[in-house]
Amino acid sequence: MMEFLYFPEDKSEYIPAIITLVIFMIGAIAVMYFFYKISKKEERVIDEKFKQELEKESDDR
């Protein structure tokens, strides 16, 4: 009935799939960490920029 599902009797056939899964998970975590660091850096730059603009506006008054 379910011939499209393949569950090997020899469980050692799962090892390459697990290794690949671990590699991709580590890569995904690394990329998310990289995006997080870049986002925080951009947030600081924008905050400083708008802080300077707000200070200019308050000085002009």
C-alpha cells in the first residue's frame, strides 16, 4: 500500500542524512546569528543618525 515510503532495515543508512541535517542546521544558525549582528549594527547607526537630527532641530529652536 505505501511503497513510496522507504524505511531501511540497516539503520546505518540514516547516518549520511543525519550528518547533512546537522551541517545545514549549523549553517542556518550561523546565518541567523550573522543577520542578527548586522541588524543590531544598522540599528545603532540609525539611532545615532536620528539622535543627531533631533539635536539639530532642538538647537535650531
